[in-house]
Amino acid sequence: MGSPSRSQVVFRSAEHELMLGEVFEGEKDVFVLGAGFSRAISPSMPLLSDLAQVLMEPAEFLSFGGSVEQWLSFLAEDHPWLKPAENARQHALFLQQSSRLAAQVRAAQASAVAEGLPTWLAQLVDLWHRGRSTVLSFNYDVLVERAWTKILGAEADEAPTAVYPIPPAPLRTRQRVTRREWPGPDTFRLLKLHGSLNWLYSGPAGTQSETVYDVSSGAGWAFGPEDEEDYAALLAPDKVPFIVPPTRGKTAFFDHELIRAQWQMAREAVASAERIFFLGHSLPDSGGMLRTLLRASARGKVLVPIDTNQAVVERYRSLRSHEVVDEYVLDAEPIPSFVRYCAG
């Protein structure tokens, strides 16, 4: 299905109408990114179903119905029928599989970068920047940050720190390399609610207030040293990527103050928004925390899913007390089409 013309694309309902040029206006709109957003950037980027195929053994895949979420939840939790030593082995396996998950996303990200920066992504990031938008991301990759540093160039100060409202400490501070104090450009806010590949910490057993480090090199869209799997291990052998795996029970990960503070900012953004755009976020079973947030803080808001699957619309309608606009659920390339429409 080709890109619709402006006359074909009308976000219209009984009380709300979205016209060209009205999106990306400060606090009016919030954007939520899911795995489908990264897949739209590159077919190399995995969905949960792809990760299940890679990470799970055939017997595990069969036992858990191909759900990587249920499988990782099983590994992460204590079970009363297991001995303490067996539960400990399960937890160790969970950490190993979480590292494998990070490695898979990192490799896919390198492939996506090699394919070049999509024009529509550059346009979208520029619109976010000019509109000072709030973007809630559930993705581990740093493709948005890379696009931002590429577009802003020297103004980005060689690192994506400015898009993080609560920036992690640059990893080079561990080597006592001083960084020029720089307030950074006035730009959009990127809240990474499930962590990020370029963030490092001691693991879920660490303290709630421990320092989180940013391993980014600020290489723009190009392949950088942080893409090398051994790079972080060389500079921080005691750290692991700070990512919240797709499990049902994420409480231990959400205990860290960096993640909790971002969720609190997300709640404020959602509560003050008029419309919430979901770019490639299908509201899966592992999105229980987002469902709760929307039910608690987004009552009466206009929800706009931008996806390829019509079934996604019903998931958003099941939240109740929200108006769901479905005019931008298309058969192919809905996200690039949406961006081209908004960019004029």
C-alpha cells in the first residue's frame, strides 16, 4: 500500500481533528516507541518473536509457547518447588540470556546503521527537535540518539546526553577524563523506560542509587567503538548493559532511581498531553506497566496507534476511557507515511 496523500490522511473524530502542522507542538503530543518503530528503521531490528527464535531452545520454545517474555519471567523468579541452589542457577541463566539479548540487539543495530540513515527518520527527529517533543521509548537500541547526533552535528556535543532528561554519567569519567561543562542544545526529551544498550550498571543486584554510565562515543550515525561487544568489557568489566528484559515481573529493575524517575516524568508528560502517538508499539502482554500508566494518567486522551496490524487498534480500545483514532493503521510503511505527512 503506497503512502496516502494529505487529503486521504485525516485524523478526525467527534471532538478532535488533527490537521497538518499541528503535531509536535510542545506538551500537546507525546510519542511512544515500540519494537515496530525500530523494525521500520531497518528489517534487521528484531521483534520479540524474532528474539524467541534465537534465544530459546526448541524444548523451551514449545514449553512456553514461543513467548520469550514468559520464559525469561520463569528464569527470573523464585519458584517454591525448586531448591535455593536451583533457583540461583535459574537466576544466573536469566542474566546470561539477558546478555545474549543485548548482544542480538547490538548486532542488529550495527546492521541497521550500515544500511544508512532513513530520510523519514531524519525528518522525524528534526520535527521532534524543533517541537521540543517528549518521546517515550521501550526500545534498547540507540538509533534515535544516533540520528539526533547526526542531524545536529557539532551542536550535539558529540554525545546524546542532551536528549536524556536524566543523563547517565559518561563512562570516561571512570578514567577521570574531564568533560567540558556544556548545557547542550534545547531539544526533545527521550525517556528510555526500559533502559538502553549504551547504559552500564552492576546488574539488578546493585543498589537503587548506583551510578549508571553512558558508553556512547558520539559517532553520529556511523559505526562507533561502542558497537564492539568488547568495548564496554574493556573499560568497565564489572558492568553490564542496563536493559529491562521483557518479563512480566520487572519490579527489581524499576527499583533503580534512574528508571523510576523517568517513569514519573513519563506520567507527567502523558497526563498533560492531548494526544499520544504510538509508533510501532503494539501494547503487548509485556506492556502491563504502560497499560497501567495509560489507565491511571491518560483517561480521556486521544490515542493514535501507527502500525501495520489492525488488531493493535482493539488492544488500545480495550483500555476504555480513551478515544482511539485508527486512520493511520496501514498495510505497509505506516510510520514513514505518517512522518512524510507531518513533514509536509
